Amino acid sequence: MLLALKKFVIRHPSIKRWLGRAITSMPTLDLWLRNRITVSLYTPSALQVDARHLPEEARPIQEALMARLNIDDTP
């Protein structure tokens, strides 16, 4: 079903443009979709290094940075 819908949208550029405009007109949905796509496409960054491998002085800084970026590094 989803594959058929995807093929239909790809074949009709006007529907693709309309869908793009509809999504970008809703900032919350647009941001949520962009975040989901980014998470699914990219591997974790160097910021997500396990805190156990950092020097003792760097742990509070790394934990504060992870909290600020809303990155959950719990296993």
C-alpha cells in the first residue's frame, strides 16, 4: 500500500509539490519529519561517545552537552 502511494506521488510532480508545500506549512510536522529522516539516515555523531571512555574532567561537560542537545545515550 505504501509502495503504491509512493509510486503514485513520484509519477505526479504536482502532487509531490502540493505535498511538500502542505508539510512545510505546518512547522511542527516539518521539523518532526526532518528529525526522523536525519535520525534514520545518519550514524551517531562523535558527541555520542560513551562517557566511560572520556577523562574524568570531560564527563560533566559531555553530559551537559548531551542534555542540552536532547540526546539520550542510555543503552
